[in-house]
Amino acid sequence: MIAPVYGLDAALAPIGLLVAAAALQVGPEICLAVTPLALVLAVLSRERQTRLDQALELSEAYQGTALLLGDVVEADDAYTGSHSRGVVDLSLAVSDRLGLGYEQRRNVEFAALLHDVGKIAVPDEIINKAGPLDDAEWEVMRQHTIEGERMLKRIGGVLAQVGTIVRASHEDFDGSGYPDGLVGEQIPIEARIVTCCDAFSAMTTTRSYRKAMGTDAAIAELHACSGTQFDPAVVAVLVDLVESGKV
């Protein structure tokens, strides 16, 4: 919604420059000839402000919805909620380093916050099990990305786009992930970022069944899985940010 507003600004800028140049060469009376244009620009300016106001309201509505869902996740499972907020910070830092545009960065933020929202539908005895999951339990757990997508698509709009990223947040770079077995750049870049940052955050956080891994060991694991589980470009950026103390 914002892109057309800035497109209009770009289109009108040369007109203003031409009028200014003509006034310098011909004289200020040339401005009378462009009075109708000035009236048109005034109307367009009001339209521009309306579009900006609508875009801001819509952005705030989606952000509010995303934060509310994040709070629901945290209320359902404190670890999952706090973990998701940590993934947001890592994911945004990587997104900025990779130069993602506004919409992609926004989608990364929402997807990092909501990548585990589908776990609301997973039984507590599986979520909080004090030990490794068996095959049947893993089958249930793997449905959470599909459930997350379904929930977000029901909301629609921006969060429907985020739902596609949430669905892909456990795809592996070599195609061995779930639920769709996507490979490499078939996986949205937003999902590749969230996947890597999610894993690093999980490794360096204590769970009910294991202690947190040290930072050096977690970095070594990222390198070991670069090109298989994780996008090598994302790994390189995340590791540099961690080692430089910027996250």
C-alpha cells in the first residue's frame, strides 16, 4: 500500500523541477500557467496523506494481532514464547545485514515471532516432555508448521503471507526438512533466516531435557550444518554477528 505513495512522489518530483527552471528563465508569470496543475497536486497530496494514514493503521493492526498471538503462545508455553522473542532479535539483525527490503523485513519479524504459533494445537504432554520424542510424537509435532499456516491464513492479509513463511520454517536447505521437502532457494529467504536463528537460539537455551549449549559449540554446529540444514549465506552472517558481539 505504501509503494504507490512513494511512486507518486517520484513521478511528481521532475515536474516541480521543470516549473522551477521555467520560472527562472521566463519569469514568475509562468506560475500562473501551472495553477491548474497546482490544484491537481493539492488533491493528490490529500490522497497521499490518506494512503499513508491507512497504511499506518493497517500496519499497526497487523502488528497488534501478531503481538497478541505471540502473547497467546507465551501464555500456553513460557519457553516457546520467550524463545520466539529471542529469535525475532536475531532474525532482524541478519535481515538488516542481508539488506532485505521493508516488506521482507516485516515478514521476517512476524514469522520469527509466530513461527511456533501452531504449537498451540500440540498436546502439552508432547510440548513439555522431559526427554526425546518418539516417532509418533514427532509426527504430531511436525504438524505445527501446517497448523500455524492455517491459523495465519484465516486472519488474511499480511499474516497470510507470513503463514507461508511459518510453514517453511522447518524446511532444510538440502531438501530433507518438512513439511514439503523444499530445496535451496525454493525456501523463502525469510524462512531460511528464521530457521537458522531459531536453531541457534534453541541450542543456546536450556530446555527441560537438556542444558544450553555454549556459544562456540553452537557456532560449530551451525558450520557443520551449513549447506545441509541451513543456508550457508545466512550462517555466515549470523556467525559474524554473534562473534562480533552485535547480537
